[in-house]
Amino acid sequence: MTIFGLTLAGLPAGAAAAIALVGAAALTGLYLLKLRRRRVVVPFAPLWAAALGETQSERLSRRLRRWLSLALQMLFGALVLLAAVDPRPAEADRAGRSVLILIDRSASMSATDEPGSRLGSARRVARGIVAGLGPADRAMVATFASGVAAETGFEADVRSLEGAIDEVTGTEEPADLPRALGFAAAALRGRPHPTLILVSDGAYGANARAQAPAQALSGVDVRFAPVGTRGDNVAIISFAARRDPADRGSVQASVVVQSFRDGPCEVALEIGTVADGGAQEGPGSEGAAAEIVVVERARLGLAPGERKTHVLHEVAAPGARLVARLVRASGGGGGGDDLAVDDRTYAVVPALPRRRVLRVGGGNLFLEGALLSLGGQVVVRRVSTAAAESTRARWPDYDAVIFDGVAPAPAPTAGRFLYFDPAGAGSPFPARGALRDPVVSDTQKLHPLVKHVALADLNVREAQRLTIEPGDTAVASSFGSPLIVARVRPGLRVAALAFDPRHSDLPMRTAFPLLLANAVEWLASAGVDTDAADVATGGVSLRTGRTFRVGDADIPVARVGFHRVATAGGAAGAPAAVVAANLSDPVESDTHPSAALTLAGRAWPRPPDAGPGGPRQDLWAVALIAAVALSLFEWWSYHRRWTV
Amino acid sequence: MGAGRFDERFLRKLEYLYVVSKKIFAGQNRAERRTRQVGSGIEFADHRDYVAGDDLRTIDWSVYGRMERLLVRLFEEDEDLSIYVLIDASASMALGAPSKLDLAMRAGAALAYVGLANLDRVAVYPIGEGLGEGLPPARGKGRILPLLSWMGGVEANGRTSLAKAAAAFVHRHRRRGIVIVISDFYDPAGYAEALDLLRYNRFEPTVIQVTGADDARPPLRGDVTIVDVETGDEREVTVSSAVLDAYARRHSALLRDLARFCRERSIPCFQTTSDVAFDDLVLRAFRGSGLLA
């Protein structure tokens, strides 16, 4: 409803009219109502008559002043009512926009190339957008990093919007631009004059730009408000630790450093171990709860955009926590390192799981020696051939059961087994003859059983011709005759050597304990998710902004640092795994800001300084102030007897 | 109220006033007051035209020689002074804090006392819408207590009509003397007729106007209904500063006009408010105009 070019955004017109009529009638009634006057006895009334006669000319003015008082009260009521109906210029009301202010609070927004960081600059920009809203605009504040959060609804309350902006804090997560734009499209769907203003540094990769939901934003007025001035950053984009495959007791660490600066620079890289400081994990605990013991220092010279990898060998004992940090980048291109969150990365040396191995067979010093060489990785129990059958019920309890020269019948259909020279009715691979002086002609080098194992010149005196079934893998063979076979069935893993190692020079080679370790690990990993196993051992480096599933649990990772993972409902005192989380996002670490944004071929212009319809005109506030001023004037005039 | 009007302290002050009056009027013989009564005295009083039948011995031949006009000499006659005290006891005299009637009664009692102590003939009458029943003329200090007793019981009520009261007074009393009128002079018909009537009947009026302390500018504000204490007339008034100023001007004019009227006619006039001590008023009267001289 439009009245004199104004729309009423507050009290409905009908209600306002009713209130006005009732109020006017009540006020008039009160004024017309004769009040009981105080009776005063005077000695000589004719004097009063004479005095009033002198002011006879004032009687009319006194009556007029009474009506003036009534008029002032009516005007006061009208002003209050006007404030209540909240009039707004109709033209501006029709042009009212639905503005979604989307603020990027990903890790790159904590860069310090702007006063107080880019996020501080973004908050200032957002406040400026709110201040420029038109009188009929409705705005919503939302933030995003890897997830999206709506900080307010669509509202016109400037103070509420500014309060929400002031409370926006940064994250250590990478930005998920497609997800954020998808949220924006959904939020603006169906709203009048939808407008999206993205406040960001524009540090998005090509994939993110390509995946932007352009179609969903087709009817939306999209704007881009850039922040950020430069891209001086050197980052550790990867830091991982692993067990040396050749020596499971040894650990290697790899650090990848990349410069995103425009000029060459030199950085000092420190790698250290952190002792267990207790319950507190993450970057905040390092200085306070635990001391970093530097185990390696390196100086790296980086050209603009160059990426370097630094590898450490035998860095630490299994289970240790490692920290890699950049110290004081220097060089051309300006201030240094604007982003601190990627200057420090974390890794946990995976602990070695202890495998339970059951060896069934007679004495075999070679085999026993090889098992001993695995050290604490295995716990071996030896059972004689005669007692093999008595242990059948417990075979599934072991990570690996080694049948050395024996094949109990019937062959097991579930479990994890390693056969050396199986024979007889219990052999899972029936023999169809013998093979003399076989030569290893083919090897499946990528198979885990033979990883890092060289068998090319293996000397074997005699082997069996094993029969394999479809689905079995001849890991190593001699001109079609499998020498090492592997079988994987649901619930069953079997590896077999077609020969007795003692009838070869295999025990004399380093390949033997390696082959044995590979076999135990391959058998032990059957039916277990590798990632889960690694998480359990603490060997996973997670990326912030993602959710990882461990068992039945989804683990969100929001901050860099060490995270302790414990299974809910686990046994009391059960140790929790420690995993490391890092930003590890070269796109996010590349803090070069974008002055402009183009998505799906559509350019996003800068937002205007003010909304249509001119600056906000809170007529209701003007009316309220006028009512208060009028009330004060009426009070003052009453005491001056101007309206009495 | 009447019993407390003349207490021990009041009586002591009466004695004091009597002593003061003696000092002021020292040398005067008792009961020797001159009046304007023309009689057979030896002191020349006045001339008048000769009419047939006048004693030829009274013709002033020196005047005839100068003016060739026959005039007879008149002589004063010594006589006792009569003092009449007329006290306004209308309803308006009950207002004021203290009430005007209290001051009027006390001042009237004091004047009567001095007169009685000086062996003058004193009469006291209340006036309102006419002349009330008071104490007829009497002489001697022995009349003091009855006088005070009677004056202590007088209550204020009724309307004011000074003219009617004066007419009734002059009709009742032939003996000339001093008439002391103690009133607030709030008479709708005015005071001129009454005072002129007294003068025309050869009385010597003296005016003592007593008004209330708040009568000049009442402490009123806002919307009020004023009620005349004597007539009961009501009037709705919105009392503002302008109205109060106008009223004050009117009241001041009333007092001023009375003073001017008395001055023009050589009538002693004393104006006071009810919050003044009665002895101060009486002394002022003694010293101011030769009252009772």
C-alpha cells in the first residue's frame, strides 16, 4: 500500500488508522472533560471580577491556548504513530534487494598483507557494504571455508549485521568455493532482486573456478569485493613420514617446500621431534606443553614458484611426532612470508604394529633367524608339526600362520597362511610334479609379496609344480610354473613358496627376511582398511577442512596440528592414536590475490557504494525524535503557562 | 477564639498603651476634650451670618466695619469626649491568618481601654450589614472587663454594608464624637457614603483598614473556583501570573483610593495587615495623627 509515495513497513495502515481515531477521541474527551476545580473562599470576589475584567481580551487567547495544548498532544500522538508505521519511500521499497554478503574466511585470509590480516580488511569491506544498503534492502551475512555458515538471516537491522560481521573469525581450512556458491544460490532463490557480494582474496584454483555453479547464479547480480595486496608466501605444502620399506624399523620423512613469491628467497627449514606433552595437541601445545628438539636444519634457496623436496632418513623412532617449520624467509619480492598457517606442518611416525605369527613345523634355523630379524614387529609362537592340528581353532587369531614344510589337511578356508613347500592332501595348491633347478623368469614386481625383493638370480634346487586356480596370482614363476603364489578369497589369504627355502640360496639373501616381512604384512592386512590401520597406528597426515572416516566415526579436521583419535566406547586405558593435520593445499598457500573474478566466463564487477534508492532513510527515527522534542516543548510551555 | 483573644499578655499591653497615651497626651486635663460643639464657651469658634433673633451682643462689629456684613461670633463649648468604636464583624473579617477580626478586636479593645481610662465615654459596636448590638456609651475603667468579655465573644458572619451601618449609627447617636471604624472596607457598595454620612453628621471618623496578609496576592495557581465568603457567589477562574498581577493591582488601587479619600477629607487613615501586632497599630495611631488628642 502506497500513501504519498511512501510504503508502510511497520504497523498496518488499518491498525494505525484505528489507533489514531481512538487516540484522538480519547484525547479530545479528556480535554473536554471538566475537571473538578479546587474551591477557594476569598474575602472579596468583586476584586477578582475586576481583575478578570482587565484580562478580558485574554480570554480568547486562553481558550486558544487550551486548544493549542490539545493540538500539541494530537501532533505528538501522530508522530509516534508515524514512527510505528515505519514509512519508507515507495520507490526505494520497490528496488529493495536481497543481498548475501559472503565472506571468505579460509586459511589464505589470515595473510598479513593487509592491516590486521585480510580477514580484518574483509570485515571492513563488509561493514561498508552494510552501511551502503538501501532503505528497503535486506542483507544476510554468511562465511565459508571448507564449509559454509549463515551468520544471520535476511534482515535490515544494520547493527545486527555489523555485529555478525565483527564476530567472523578465520580458519585454517582451504576454501571450497563451489560449495559456498551453491549455498548462496540456494539462499537467494526466489528472493527479490538477489545480489551476491563475495568478499575474498580470490585465491581459488582452476578446478574450483571451473566447478562454480554458474547456472544456479544466472539470475543473481554477482559482485566481487577483493582484499589482499600481494602474494608473498613460502609454504610447506607436504610433510609425511613413513616406514622404510627395506627396513621397517627405520623411518623416512619428506618435506616439500614451495615458494609463491615473485622473487627468489631463502628459507631455513627446521625439523624436530615433539615429546608427548599430554592431552593438549595442536600448534598451541608445542611451545607450552612440549619442547621441540630440532633434529635437522636445512637452508633452501627457492626461485619464484619453485618447489623443493627435502628427505630425511632414519629420522626418529616409530610413534614419534614430528614438526617441520619454516624460519624467517628472506629475499626479494617484499615483506617476507604473509601466511603463517602453512609455515608449520606436522607428521606422526607410524608405529609398527606387532604381528602375531604362528609357525608350524620343525626346526628351521633359517626361518627362525629371519623371523628374529623382524624384531619387535612380530610375536612368534612355534608349534610342532604333530601339534599343528590341535591349534586349528586358533589359526584365525593369528596375523599369519606359517606352515613350514607341512600342510595340515584339510586345507583351511579362512585365515592367513604362508606355506613353505606345501605337499600332501592339505596343500592349498596341489602339486603335479617336480621342477628341478627352476629359474625365476617372471616376477610380479608390484605385488606386495615381492616389493623391494630381487629374485632374478635366485638359485633353487628343486620346486613343486603347483596347480593354481583361477583368481590365484603367480607372483613369481619359472617359465609358467609358479614358484611363489598368492591366493585371495573372502576371509582367506594364502601365500606359498613352491620350494623349501633351505633347498635354495634364498635364506642367504637379504631378500628372505624381506620376503618374509612382506608376506606377514600382506597376510596381516587382509580385510583391514589401510587408512584405518594407519590412523590406528598414527601414520596418517590429514588435511584440514575434510572429514575422515575411522571405523564408524567421521572425524572433522579444522585446525592444523596433532589430533588424538580415540574410539568411543573403547576399553578404558586403551591408547588413542595421534594423527597430524596440515593445510597441505598449494592453492590456498598461493596467496596472490585477485583484483577481479571471472567464473564460467562471467565477470564479477565490484559492488556499488550505495544501494538503489539512495542511503537508508529511517523516517521512523526522525518521527520519534520529533515526538520527543515536541513532548519536551509541551512540557516547557506548560510550565511557562503558554498552554494553560 | 474569643476567650483567647484577650489573654494576660494582652492585658499587660493595655496598661502599657495607657501609660504611653498618658505621655503622648501629657498636660491634657482629664475629661477635657474639645469638640466642635458650638456653645456658650468663651473661646471663639466661628462666624455665621446674622439672622433675626440672634443675640445682638454676639455680632462681630469689627468684621462689620471692615466688610459691612453682619456676622455673629460662635464659641466652643467644653464637653466630655465620646469615642465610638465600630468594628467590622462581617464574614470577610474572619479570613486571614491571623484573622482580621482578631486584630480589629484587639485594636478596638485597646483604644476603648485608653478612652475609658481617660474617663472618656466609650461605645463599641459591631457592624456588618447594619449596626449590631454592642456596648452603649459608658465611662470609667470599671467598664473594661465587661467590654473585653463582650468583645471576646464576637464572631464574624454576615455581609458588609458600611452605609447601612453608618446610617443606623448616626440615627441612634446624637452626641458627637470620634468614630473609629475598624474594617477591611471590602464593601461592594463602597465606603464613601458611610464615611461621608459620619462627617455630615458632625462625627470625626477615623479609619483603620485591616486586610489579610495574603489579600494583596493570594497564593493561588491554576484552575480554581473562587467563592465570596459573604455572598457565596462562585466564579471559575484560571489563576495565572497575569491574573494575579491584575488582582494585585485592583487590591492596591482599593487601598490607595481609600487612603486618598480619607486624605482629601482630613480623615485619619491607618492601613495594616492582620499579621501586625495590635499594639504596634495602636501606637502608630497615637503618634500618627493625634488620635484621642
